[in-house]
Amino acid sequence: MQDRSGVMEKLASLGKRKGFIFRSSEIYGGLGSTWDYGPLGVELKRTVTERWWTDVVAKREDVVGMDAAILMNPKVWEASGHVDSFQDPLVECGQCRRRFRQDHVEGDVCPECGGPLSEPRMFNLMFKTFIGPLEDEGSVAYLRPETAQGIFVNFRNVQEASRQKIPFGIAQIGKAFRNEITVGNFTFRSREFEQMELEWFCHPDEAGQWFEYWLQARFDWYISLGVAREHLRLRPHEPDELAHYAKVCQDIEYEFPFGWSELEGIADRGTYDLDQHLELSGKDIRYLDPNTHERYVPVVIESSGGIDRTVLTLLADAYDEDEVEGEERMLLRFAPHIAPIKAAVFPLVKREEMPETARRIVEELRARAWNVLYDEGGSIGRRYRRMDEVGTPFCITVDGQTAEDQTVTVRDRDTLVQERVSIDSLAGHLSERLNP
Ligand code: GAP
């Protein structure tokens, strides 16, 4: 499919209809850019999370995981620079009162109504709340705007407990919150989202090589999810767009239907965060090299990706339209190992022993922890279309021949080719395709 305009709207509508993503508290009119994942969306999200954890943590000896609290001592955010610097310039329209991020509008008139825009004022993106019954300055706490600080303040705890030696990484997956001024493009910029972050601690002399290493590793990871290489690129940050903590940063960008946009940032944070926490807490959180007995603050190379943006990328990249037997077809071409439903099993008709055989097959395949669906409703063509729309790679049909020779047909979503496969070898046949 060449023309990708309108794909975001189609995805939002398909997402709701098929149970990928709903607006949060929709029956009350929603809540500005927060989202709920339905049965298929949560499968996609879990797949992303699990693959990240497997590839970044489980398979590596030099990375350990952790899970910090969302609420942290507010001093963390003073030290990290977020209280002073995590802000965007806000402008307001004098006519319609809409608010925008200054760097998201061109010129000095309102993009909605053409009214005059105010002078910019800085707006801090952190959500504030209060700890305990008193709502005063002394009880302010913030919802974390990044998971990374939970790792930095635990650097010494984790390093000593796990006896890791530099270079090594600490990884974390968790919710982050930002009171974004402008939101939109479906889930792309939300106020509540999930991050997958790796903070890699290395000797300052090796920072450059590790930066390159993680840049490549993380770029390749998106390709391993089945995202088309030609829709991915790396983009170095200009000096004036670097975050307050970053020395160098490159974004991994995806070509969304609304343009190239950030999926993940790889940053050299230098010694900024650990230096700041060392100073404000007064605790010596430096690393002690067991060989040289040198005590030093390691440099941090960070890889920080968004789970929601990755899910959106998988949806956008998979979306396609074609024509089958003269009928228009809307489909999601997920890589089989990513697809939320792995296979569907259809009895051709609701009589003879076909439903029973189909149910037995579903049970056998589900025993392998594959999400496999049974469907006997409507014509076979309609059942195929329903599965194409949610990206199910394989449809298995139990038909008249099954009772004679214990074979079924396996239809491939992309090639539309139907193969006859014996029931005995079906699990092996699918397994090869589901585990690349
Ligand atoms: N610790 C570094 C950090 O948080 P960031 O570039 O601000 O860096 C990292 O965020 C990633 O988190 C982004 O690349 C994106 O995938 C995700 N992200 C950030 N803000 C988001 C938002 N408002 N909605 C959805 N995802 C967001």
C-alpha cells in the first residue's frame, strides 16, 4: 500500500472495533490522551515487553533488571534537573484559548482559529501530587516523568547486590507520566505511557564505543520485531534540542503516516545524573574498580524506548489494504511471532465431527501457550477476513477430507496459499513459522 495518509484514523477505528486500544474512561468522554489496551492490544504490548526483557536482560550476563516505585523522594527530581529544566514553552491563543507547545506551531498565530498567540511561558511537564493528608509545599511528590532516575538512585545498591563489574547495565520497564501540552496522533504522545530503559554504566574512556554499540543493537531490535528497515532511521540531535542531561543523543525514528518521529533515544548522559545525586544526597555512590582500586563516577549510555510507541509502530507498519477475489481487504501484516492471535481454527460446517475436531486442535495448540481462536460463525470467507483484520497469520480449516485422512488446510494470510498438513504435524509446522 503506497498512500499512507488516513492510516492513523483507520487504525484508531480498527483499534477500538477489534479490541486493540480504547480511549481511557471512554463512557465519560475520555481523558486527555490516556489509553486502555483491549484483549488484542495487551497481547501486543506484552509481546513487546517480553521480547525487550528477553533480549536486553535475560540473554545477557552483563545486564540486570530492577523495578522502582513510581513515587520517589522529590529531591530526586531536584537533583536530576527535572524541577528546573523539564519544561516546554507554552503559548495560548487570545481568541479560542487553546494552548500549544511553541515549537509545535509555525509563526505566531493560532493553528486552529488564526487568533493571536501569547508570549511563551515555561510549563513544567511533571504531574504533581501530595503525600499524606496535607496538601502543602512540604508534601509535594511527582509522578515520575522517566523511569531512569529509579535506576540512578539505586546504582550502588544494584551494583553491590549483583556484584556486576563495569561495564554493565541496569534495565527497567515501567510507567512514566508527562503533562504534555500538545498530544495527539493516537497514542503517539500520551500523558501516561510505558518506558523500557537501559542505563549502561561504563568507563569514561569507553563511552564512545558503547554509544555506537547500543545504537546499532537497538536499531536492529526493531527490525527483529518485523518493522520494515526502510521505515526506520537514525537521527542525531542538534545541539539545541538535546535534553538538559545529554551530551550526545540519536533518535531511532519510524516513518509514521504523519512523518518521521521518535521511537527511542540513545543518549550519552555523561556522569551528569550520578554526579548530581552524589552532590545532593551527600552519599558516595561512586564505583570502586576492584582491580585498579580506582573510585570513579561511570558514564551512562542510555537507551530509552516507549512501549506504547512501539505498539503503535507495529500497528502502523502492519496496516495494509489489498484485493482478494475482487473484494477489498483490510489487513494487519504482523510478523507471525508478534501477532496477537497466532492461528484460528474453523470447522468448515457446523455438523459431522468437524466442530469437535476443530476444538481438539485448538486445545492442543493452546497447550503450547499460543493464542489460538475457534470460530464457526459465518462463511469461511468472512472468517478469513475477520482474522486478516487482526493480523492472524494462519487459519486452519477442518473440512470433509479431515475425517478421511486426518489432514487440515493451513491458509497463509499474506500469500493466501493453502497447504494440507496432517493434524499430527500441525504444531511442528506452525512452530517453525512462529519462532523465526
Ligand atoms: N530517560 C530518557 C527519556 O525519558 P525521552 O526521549 O524523553 O527520554 C524516551 O523519552 C522515550 O519514551 C521516547 O523515545 C518515547 O518512545 C517515549 N515517550 C516519551 N514521551 C512520551 C509520550 N508523551 N507518549 C508516549 N511515549 C513517550
